[in-house]
Amino acid sequence: MAAEVNLEDSWKAALGDEFKKPYMRELKDFLRAEKAAGKHIFPKGSEYFRALDLTPLDQVNVVILGQDPYHGAGQAHGLCFSVQPGVRIPPSLVNIYKELQSDLGIAPARHGFLEHWAKQGVLLLNSVLTVEEARAASHQGRGWEHFTDQVIRRVNDDCENVVFLLWGSYAQKKAAFVDTNRHLVLKAAHPSPLSAHNGFFGCRHFSKANAYLEANGLLPIDWKLPDQPVSTAA
């Protein structure tokens, strides 16, 4: 897990000690063994912490929580719900775009590359940061959850007036400790086609997030994605 050396400075200051703990050493050994066995792990090592690299701790305005990286080749690049340029837009993201259009009148993007949001302070954090190809949830319970719990805790403790968009029961349980006196917590069903009609559609989280940010003297998020995906090299 060489990527931790290159962790963005504000996150490295906040989380550097985590890499010295037994669970992270065990996770590192597990990932090494998986790769040594010839297994394909996504995303690539330089993108394990891509969400943190693009959204420094002192710039976090919104947190969106996912669960696992996409497990198809060429999809995952370290941001939840986001896929690399040229990859088919996943069903949950299709529904996110539908809600954006209903809420803010933003036409659905033709790609699923969400770095534009991350660069504005939207922390697109998965609970688990790696996965084996074609094996959904294969790296759950290996230690990543402890690390990402600490990420959320640092945002909760060190930041003010952050909007947490918690879609689905998993995200809501993971961030249950967030201080609602300091931050805005918005909950809805997961945007998956299996549940989006049970409360995700019509939640208006995007306009509510921007209204809260503006009310607290912060810039709203420009949720409209560029027509052409623009990447910053990892």
C-alpha cells in the first residue's frame, strides 16, 4: 500500500497514525497477498485514496458515502458512484442524474466521471476502498471500514457546516455519529434501481445542500458536470 506515502497533506496530518495500527498493516499484507496470487484489484494502487487527494480535509463541504468500488475492469478510480471516462454510466448514477434534473433542472451528463464535484469539496467516499475483479464486496471486513470511519470522524470533528448525503441504510448507519448540531445530515433511500422509488426520487438533496451551504456563507456546489470529462492525473 505504497499510496499512503502520497496521501494529501491535510489528510496525512489527520490520519497518518492510522497506517501504524495493526489493522492497516494486516490490510496491507492482505492486498499484497491478493496481488501476488495474480488477482486483479480495483482501483489501481495510486487511486486507493483518490477521494482524499481531490478533496482536502479543510475543503470538505459535502460528503457522499458509497459502499464498495465497482468491480468491473476499467470502472473504479477511487470516487464513489463515479466511473472512468468512456465507461457506461452505472444504474445508480443514472438515477442520481435523474434526481439532479428533477431537483435543479440539470440535464443528465453523458459520462459518469465525477471529479468535477470532488474538486469543489464533495468528498465521494466509499466505505471499502478496494475490490477484487468480478467479486463484489470481496474486501469487506478487511480493515478499510475502520479507516473510512476515521475519515468521517475527522470531517465531523474538524470541519463545520458540512452536508452529509446518506443514501441507503448502510451509509446512514456508518455516519450515525455525525453531530447534527454542527452539520446537515440528509437521508434518503439508495439510488439503486431496487430502491430509488422508495424515497430517493424527490428527495431534493442537491438543492437542499446548496441552500444550507449558502446560508452558512459557503459557495454552492456546481452540480452540472462538464460536457467532456476532465481528469487530473493521479
